[in-house]
Amino acid sequence: MRLPFLALIHGATACVFLMTERGGIIADFLGRSFWKDWDQNPIPGDASARRYWRLTKGAQSVILMDDAPENDGSTVPFAKIAAFLSQHDLAPPHVLAHDPDAGLMILTDLGGQDVATWLRHNPSHEKELYRCAADVLVKLHRVAPPPDLPALTAQEGAALLDLVGSYYSRADITDLQSEMQKALMEHAPVADRLALRDFHAENLIWRPAHKGTDRVGLLDFQDAFVAPAGYDLVSLIRDARRDVGQTLADDIYAYFAEQTRLGPDFTTQLACIAIQRNLRILGIFARLALAYGKPHYVDLIPRVWRYIEADLANPALANLRQAVLDTVPAPTPTFLAGLRP
């Protein structure tokens, strides 16, 4: 049976998708659903191969997610983490229909205004929204992660920098990976907290009509893993797509540390995790530009580099700093031009 978790099934579809094999699968999924005759409006995607549509009828709306198995996609991790987050009184989308074999889901619509968009129009609300996002992370910090998730060990953190050598530096970064592993082993050795992994302003839906942490709708958590405390915090504060000033960053760091009772060494742990994450992002953005023809990601690299430089200033990370400077080129205009297809 094609839709084992679909509660409402109707007759033939009135929907029109591109006449491809994938389009036919999507049309079939919708055609036997409650939403078969709703209007379809594509939503701009992220760096992944996933695709989204907002389906509307009058004032009602839901989200269609397409994560095609033939592109190595799977909707199962999203469904599992969404259920976990709901159980802990957070605000992911609810799964209304799910065909895991086809890689298709219908989700509740959390709203169309993410934190980044809201702050473009309401910049004076920045501290309030970031404090509320930090409250979500405090809640996550206090719960045991679900079982069977991969872990960001020191060894894995260093291995994940392969993309830096392959696409950004385009050179041997063995020494950098060795120093990264040493730094993580010393300063962030314990991976025991759930990290949603892409916890930043464009993945957080602001819902001012709600209360408490329910004001923050959560998206893009299908790649969640277990990481050292603070991973999602640096994802939020060292945001590749949005400038976050150091004053606000320091305030949110201090607030999170106070709420979670983490000690004075936590600052170095955060810096170490942030460097690992943002070095990998350099590799990801370079790959998106060079291998996938998406040059606009190159424009984000200077911001990521500024964050890396700021965190490398931590005196405890002097050896890692030297390894980065020896193997990772600064994003000068000439260097960045070489990353554009």
C-alpha cells in the first residue's frame, strides 16, 4: 500500500506536476489525499535536494515535502525527530501524511515568516527573538537524545573537514584535521546532547501569537545528531547567512551558560565547535559553487571566515589557529573568484 500513514484518501487528482516520473509519484500521492485539489505554490529550497510546496485552500495551508529516495533522501529521520520534539513541548511541524517509500510528507504549516525575515522588518526585537531561540536550546539540553543517532566525536569532527581540502583549500589538510581532532578531544570531548544541526535564523519560524518556546517553529532537523553541548548555539550565533554582532553573541552565550549551569571552560568549547562547524561550511559552500553551479554561496564565505577568525583568537586554541592559517586561504576577492564556476 502506497500511503500506510495517510488517514484521508480521495479519488483522482486534479493537481498538475511536471510530466516526469517523480512528478507522477507526487501527483499520485496528492491525488489520493485530502489535499488533492489544493493550490500548489513552490517554496524556495535550501542547499539540499529537498523540495517544498505550500498547498493552500482559502485560508488553510499545509506543506508538501519531497525528499526523493533516488537522491539518497529519506523522510524517516525528519518524522522521528519531529515526534521527539513534540513529545518535549517544542514546535516542529506535525506530520499529517507520510509515504516513506516515496519520500513524501504533508506537514502542518508553521507560518511563512522566519526569524531572519521578521528581524529585517523589526530589528529592535533581535535580543528577544534570540533569547527565545536560546530557551529552545536550553530545553533540548535538558533532555536525553533519542537513541541511534550518529555522534560528533572528535575523530568524526576532524573527518568532516574533508570538504575543506577537496573544494575550498584544494590541498592536503591532514595537519589541520589532526589539530582539529586534538582540539576537540581536549576542549569538547563529550558528545551527549541532541543537536538539530542547522539551527539558525532562516530555519526558525517566528510565531508571536504563541507563548514561550512555542513561538519558535522548528525546521530542517532531519540531519540531527548527538554533539557536545553548545553545537546548536554556535549554529545560531555564528550564522553563515546573517550577521550576529559580538555583543548579542556574548549575551546569548552567557544566558545559555547560566541557564544550563555550564562552567567557565564552556567558552573554549563553544569556540572549538564553532571553528569545526564553520570550516566545514567553507567546504560545503565551495562545493555548492564548484560542483552544483550555485555561485551565490560564495558571497557568504567572507562572513563565515570572520567568525572563524574571531573564534581562533581564543588563546587556548593557538595550535589550531596556526594550522588553519597554514592550510586554509583567506577569502580574498582573487581567491573567491576562483570558486565561481
